[in-house]
Amino acid sequence: MTDHHSTAPTGAPTTDDDPSAAPTGALRTDDDPSPAPTTVDDAAASGPVPEASAPHGPDQTDRVILRTAAEEAAASGPGAVLVVDDATGELTAAALAEVGTVGEATSAVPGTPVISWTASHAATLALRARFSEEVTEGRLEVPGGDHPASLAEIAAETRPRLALMRLPKALADLEHRAVEIARAGDVTLVAGGRVKHMTRTQNVVLGGVFTEVHASRGLGKSRALVATAAREDLAPLPIARGTAHLPVRGTASALELRAIGGVFGGATADAGSLLLLEALDRHLLTREEAEAAPLARAIDLGSGNGLLTAYLAAALPETPVLGSDDDADAVASTRATLDAYGLDRESTDVTWDDSLFRVADRSADLVLLNPPFHDGTAVDATLVQGLLDAVARVLRPGGELWFVHNSSLRYRTEVERRIGPVRQRARDRRFTVLSAERT
Ligand SMILES: C[S@@+](CC[C@H](N)C(=O)[O-])C[C@H]1O[C@@H](n2cnc3c(N)ncnc32)[C@H](O)[C@@H]1O
């Protein structure tokens, strides 16, 4: 999953909160004579790689997950294997290849020994493209569709005996994934990562969901946590709650926010988005005073916790509003925010989509965008380009993009080139808000 304005979402502490700690258990590093990893593990951990058609082979973390899974499979007996958030597709490929070893011992669902669920719509499509043969043969299921089934639903439905994933960076994400996977009942979770990113807090989080948690043997600089025996008194899926204070049509308002999993910002309003909304609210009041025609359609691209979508739904009651995100957790969070605020009206839609792929060309008058700027810890300007191209495609001529970015970055030329003439609408030390009119 990509990061955004800051290196860690608010309210979602990263696993780097305790860098000195190591997972519990008899842990040893470099105790395995296996060859050195062939790929860069940190890059694989940092975000979805839609081009899953360019396989690199499992890296060291994938291999420690698979080795541990094979050991656990021998003990846990037959059952399907659930792969979670496999950004590169390598874990899925390796799990499929291991069918002769892991699968023979584990597969109890005829024809579907591996289920690969990922929160990213783009990554889901990439997995389907890369493994189309295995999907057709019924050896692999890649859940998807317009309305993504949650991991909890998939786990409860397919009842895997083994679940494999890389440890997410955010603890909120780890807790959420663990609770969802535990819905499978009798399941063993094997979650791997780089030792330098692992902390005792991860054991504690997993220990809140499973009664037994231990660490695997290390493989180079990677190892896995193994969690078994889901607690019977499992709490409902954690949903974070918060409130955003902002003007809606000139009136100070409190807007309920909800956050599921590791969604950007948790249930806290992003400061950049608030700066954008204050400027936009003034602009919409001016439009109203000038008796401008209602906007035909307004879109929040990358809706996250739903702050901008909820604002649009509240401020533009006559305008159909779309919130759209590539991340299934963000889609669920946006829906929950709209519900909490009573804004889930008929003309408000929320979609799981990559870069508004399903939105018709030239169909929107207004698009709001608070895009991701970081992939892992590195600033990656290219993340924005595809989103700006999507905005250029869906805006009608004369329609406007409202865009917020870190003041330290320069996007004016990029936005102007892709959309049209740019105006600066607000700026503070941290954020700059631009609007651009589609030519
Ligand atoms: C910086 S967050 C902003 C979230 C929210 N709009 C806010 O203001 O708090 C960016 C969002 O864009 C989403 N995103 C990233 N790439 C995307 C893509 N290609 N298509 C749709 N959404 C995307 C991320 O999942 C994330 O939720």
C-alpha cells in the first residue's frame, strides 16, 4: 500500500514504533544456508506493482513465509491456502507452485487450493491477468468485482487452513487483517517481514486475535510470525471513529469520519484536505451567489476515509457525487463515513476502481484529488501522473480539478499541462491547493 503526505497515517502507528524490539520466541538471524535473496525485499513491501506480468520470483520474505507455511501445513492438516495482499504476485505464484508440497497436504477445496485476496483493485486485475490459466483451471480464486468482498467474507466462505501474508506496515492494518482472517475459524496465519521492520507490538496485536503466536526460524534478514487458534471471544471488526470540523456552505459543521483497516489518515481529517475544503466551500458559496447552474457531477478521486466525498454530498445536495478508491478498505471506510453522517443518499455512489477506469469520459464538472505522493518512504511524483490523466479524461471542458499537494513539491506545470489553466486557491507552510480548468 502506498503512503501519502506523511510517512505514517495518523492514528495508524507504524511498526517502526519500537525499533529496538524483536519478535518473541527463539529468534536467530541468518541461520539458514539458503541462497541470498534475488530481489529487493523492501521494494516489494512498499506497494502494489500492477505490472505483475513481470515476475521476479519469490524474495526472501516470500520464501520464509512459504517455508514456514509448509512446516505448519504438515501439522495443521489439509485445507485451502489464502494469500493476502500479494502486491507483487510472487507469493501467489509460489503458493501455486508449492501445490505439490504445501497443496497436497493442505488442499481440501477441490479445484481451488489457493485464494488470493488483495485490497487493491489494480493489483487484483494484475493477479487475474498473470494467473488467468490457473483461475480458469479452478486452481486459483482471485476475488474481486465491482463491490469487493471483504477479506472477512472471503475467509469465512473459503475456510482456509493457512493464510499467508507480509506484515503490513501499520498496526491498525495488521489488527484488521488478523481479525478478518480469524473469521476462517481453524486457520493458521503466517505473516512474514524484514526483521528490521518487526516489533514486539506485532506479536501483541496478533495475540489479541489468536491464542498462540510464535516466530519462525529466520531466513537471512526475514522471518515470519505464526498465529494459531483464533480467540473465540473475538471483538467485532475494529472501525475507528473521528470527527472533522469544517465549513459546509459557510456553516461550521462537524462531520463524522470512519476508518477501516490501514486507510490513509485513519479516522482523522487530513490537514491538506481541510485546507482544500475551506477554499472550495468559499468558492461554492460564490458560485451560489452568482446563481450558477448546479454541477452535473462531482467526484472524489482516492476517497480514503471519505472526508471529501462526505463534504461533497453535504454541500451539493442536488449534485450526484462519486467517491472512488483503488483500496477496498478505503471504499468500505468511505461508505461507513457516509452512513455515519446520514449522507448515503441515492445519488451518492462509492466505487472500488483504479483511476476512475469505469467513469465515462467528459462526465464530471468537479474532481477533488488529494493524491498519494509517497511510495514507501520515497517521494514518487509518477504516482500522481496517472491520476491527473484520469482527471483530464473524466472532466468536461470547463470542469475543474481541485488538487492539494505538499507545498515543498512543485506540481503546477504538471497540472497545467495535463488539465488546463491553474489557479492557486490556498497555501500554508505545509500544503498548497490548486484548481485547474479543463480546456
Ligand atoms: C492521500 S489519500 C487521500 C484520501 C482522502 N481523499 C483524504 O483526503 O483524506 C490518497 C488515496 O488515493 C487512493 N489511490 C491511490 N492510487 C489510486 C488509484 N490509482 N485509483 C484510485 N485511488 C487511488 C489511495 O488508496 C488513498 O486512499
